[in-house]
Amino acid sequence: MRENMPVKTLPRILPSIALAVLCFAAVPARAALVPGLYEARVPVADQSSAARSSALQQAFGAVLVKVTGVRTVPPQMNPILASAMDYVQQYRYEQAPADPSAPASAGGPPSLILWARFDTKKVNDAVSAAHVPLWGSERPSTLVWLALPDSPGGRLLPATDSSLLMQALANAAQQRGIVILFPQLDPVDRAALGVPDVTGFNLDRIRQASSRYHADAVLVGSITPFGSAQFAAHWQLLIGTEQQTWETPPGDEVVTAVDGVEVSADRYAARFAVAADAGDLNGIPLAVQGVTNLDIYAKVLAYLNGLTPVRAVRVQRMEQGSAYFSLDAHGSLDNLRSALVLGGLLIPADAGGAPAATAAPSTAAVTVEPLLYRYAPVP
């Protein structure tokens, strides 16, 4: 179930095209449609009403962090957080997985987990009413190349790693509602990239080695020792042609590594979350080149209708291998542009990117040059 997928207006189209759209179950784009944004699991001592109330508040706080894109619940949402039960849609108790490190003789009752799902519309309305940005469910997938100093010459963290550090990275990504993946470090990866390439931030080789994973973004990190049991890190986040850099000051190795995930989530939220007070843009013209057959048309139409900022899609015409649409969207043109390229299905038609528009968001139709994109099938 696409819990945070707004309802869009589909055009009246020929039955054969409609069937193609309905049969198109998944857009072959790289962005991740993150499930479970409106649900959370938290430990609970027992099934008493007091323990349940406390656990539901914790779970609701975890949901608010994911859907607002911030690290902690904004202060203006504390009254809403205190009324967590008003937003609960469903909850249940689960038995926590057994701890393999616990001694077999350990007694006591099994630990409990409370799982809760919260009402999507009520949560979104509450976030908007509190004037806090809302981050939709389409989020970048991020490939992580992380160089660690814990072996001679250093090593890269592979997808098969099961260390506490890997678990901490996975937990941090889950708590922020983003998808991260790690390289297989199979012979193909090892031939394409080495530790010196990552620690030296050889971006040409990193981009080339990353291409096989079809991720929206690449996070490159180099963790280095700094004194006794202290570690610092240097990071670069690559989103398309953009490059963002930051440093993590010395600290615990796990905390230092997790900072890469946290800052990445911060940067994504700043880019993709729609401000609560953002206006509506109506009648935004969009031209998509490379729409040469019915299958491509269906994929592009389904993709546009699935983007969170897009409220309605109207087909204007098909002409000489291009499709022309009119979009209604919530938020700014920058929000829309970011969403359009998120999954890699569409790319700007020229090197300079989509044409700039200076029109401010409003409920009236905007008059701008068409946003020009090209269909770019994912291999």
C-alpha cells in the first residue's frame, strides 16, 4: 500500500493506453518508494495501559521524524505528540527476536515489541497545521562507499558485512526513512575501485564503479583514526552532477560513521520536503522527449502521477516522439524539478538543465517555458 501517495487526476485516455497504465506495476526508476513511513516498532515492558501509552508516543515520535525529515520532533509538534492515541490506526504486540548473544540460562519473560501504524491523512494534516515541511515517500536510494581503517591498508564496507557498525548504519537509515545500499565488493567492484580511490575521492572512478548499482545518489566516506579510540571522517555526497562535502569531528567510530547517514538525510529533506506554507502551481507545462511508443508513454504517465508534489497530470498532445503534459503541483518549482529527476526515468533535455522560471507559487496557472526532459530508460 502506498501510504503517502496523494490522489492524482488521470486524464481520459484510450482504453488500450489505460490498460497499459494499469498493467504497469512498477516504474523502472531508481528512486525508492519507502514503505512503512507511518509505522514504527518500539520496545515495551508489558501490555499495561501505561506502558502502551508511553510506547505509542515513542512510535509516533519515530513516525514524525521520518515524515518531516528532521532529526528530532519539532517543538511545535509536542502537543500533537502528546496526543499520539488520536492518530493511531492500528497496533499490535510482537515478541522481540531472541538475542543470540544472551546466555541460554537467562530467564524471564520474552521481550515485547509494540508495532503501531498511524493514520496517513491525519498525520499529514497535523504536520501541515504545525507549519512543518512534509517529506513524501519517494526518496533517493543511496549507494555508500565507506573506507574503514580497521585493517592494514584499510578496507571498504561490503553489503555482506554484519558488524555492529553496519547494523548502526542500517538502523540510522531506517529511523530517517531513507534507503542505503552497499557495494557487493565482488571481482567487478574490486577491479573498478580500491581503497585509495575512496580515501582520495577519485570521483571519476567512483562514479564509474557506482553506475552498475543505479542509485540516485552516492555517499563516499573516509574514516580515519584520530587519537586514542577516536575517529574523524570526510564525506562527499554525489547527487547527479552536484557534489556536497562535509567533515565529521573526532568521536566514537560508530557515531562518526552514522553521521554520514544523518547528514545525507538532512540534505535530502532540505531538497525534497515540501514546505507547509508552500502554494500551489497550476498548469506547469512539461515536455518529455523520447516517448516513442505506448509502453514508454504508460511508464512516464505512471511515474508523473506517482510523484508526491504532483497533484494532477493532464496530457496535452503527442507529437514527433515527444509527450506534452500540464502539471498541477504543490510546492515550488525547485521541489518539482527535484522530484522529476529523482528516479532517473527523466533527465533534463539539455546540459543546462530544465529552463528556469521565476514565477512564484500561486493558485493561478503559471506562464513559463516548458520544462524540458528526456525519457532515460534505466538499464
